Amino acid sequence: IEGAGLGLFAWDENAKDTENCVVFRKGDIVGTYVGEIIVGKDELDNRYPGNDTIAPYVLHLGESSSVYVDSSDPSKSSPMRFINAASDGRVPNVEFIEKARVRALKKIRHGEELLACYGEGEGFLGYSD
């Protein structure tokens, strides 16, 4: 996908029948979005000046929260930072939920890319309360 990030794909290294292998089922916790905690929009703006929406690899922990998780540093993050937006007609198969966890919305098969709705506004990564 032109202009897309790296992406994150469901994978089972022990799968014998990769075409039919289900890695995650609906409701499974896929992982946790990990990184440095930023408290307050002012602190976020100081760290990433000039961004109208939100910085890459930053998850906003809900509309009523002033807490953000910055996973831009690979040494302080998890692979969840590579989840791409479900755009161009692609349907989300994971969602961000409380405590920065990622939950499967449906069966996700071996080799399938994890896609999420990034929320309201261009560049927004987070979830609604």
C-alpha cells in the first residue's frame, strides 16, 4: 500500500494449514499499546510542535482523558504501534479499548493485517469513552 506504514500481521509460526489457521478469535486481546506516558495536551504539543492532529505512534486514551501513550521509541514500545488504519474500504478487525489494549473484532487468520479505526479526525489514534 503506497504511503502506508509497516503494518502488523497475525502470525502463527506453528501453523500447519496457514490458509485456515485462526490466530485470534472475536474478543481476544491481541496485545497492549506500550510506550512512554504523556500527560496533557500541552506536554504532547511541546514534544511534537506543529502537529495539528496527533503525532505518529501516539495513542490517546479516550476523549475524556488527557493521557497519551507515545510508542515512537522502539525500545519502549510494542508491535501494536504498527497497526494501520482501516482506510480505502478496508474494514477494521481490531479496536483499541481501555488500558491501551487491542481487541479482535472478528476472527483473524494467519497472515491477515491488523487494521483499526483510528477515531475521529485525520491522524487521530485513540478510542472513544
